[in-house]
Amino acid sequence: MNSTLRPERIELGRFLAVAAERLAAGHTVVEMFSGAVDAEWHRFLDDPGYTAFCTDHAGGVLGHAAVAGAGEISWVAAYEEMFGTLPEIWFTDADGTVDTGALGRYRRTGVVVAEWDCSPTSGDGDDVVPREPEKATTR
């Protein structure tokens, strides 16, 4: 299977598109909460194709920062507006195990509450990363 067609890669592209909009609007953290999508991101960061992939999806290269936090994921509504309902891969860890409790809550309420340990940055070298874990904003 072509890696560009894998659900993790598709969702990474969508995440970067949402992240670019959020960063441009002044948000300092766009929470990466999926172990599966995050693992794909880490595999792809040093790939020569990452720059083109980011440019295609986000309009420019986005960096990566270690930013830990927990709370309601702030970008879900923006994602849903652009792409529809979050697919199951967002609730899947790097080993392929689905968090059925979190997925069920999202399907019932539209809310995602999770922990994260990284976030994209604008990649311009002027990024300010909070020193303390940041709590997601609620909608």
C-alpha cells in the first residue's frame, strides 16, 4: 500500500491544514492527540518529501515542538467544518489500539478530551512554546 494513502498520512495532512489556520489565527498550541497520527508525523518529519507535503496541505512548512498538556481538544470544530467527523484513526494509539471510550464520547458529544505531548509550529523560527503545559480552550 502506498504510504501516502494510509489513513495516518491522510489525517496528518488534514491536521496540518487545520493547524496552519489555527496558528495564523494566533493559537500557540494545536494539540496532537492521536498516537497513530503522531507516529506518522514523527516518521515523516525528516523525510525529503515533508516540505512539499506541508506546503500542499498547510501552505508552508510547519515545524514540530514538544508541548505537553491535557484537556478539551480546541480544533475539533475547525476540523469538522473543513473535513467532517473525526475518523477512528484519531482515537488510535501508535500500536493500533483504539480508545473506544474516547471515540464513543466524541461520537455522543462531539467533544474530545485528551492528553498531548506535541504541537506544530509555524516553522518560521519565531515560535514561542509555552514552558508550562497548556490547557486546551473549551468551546
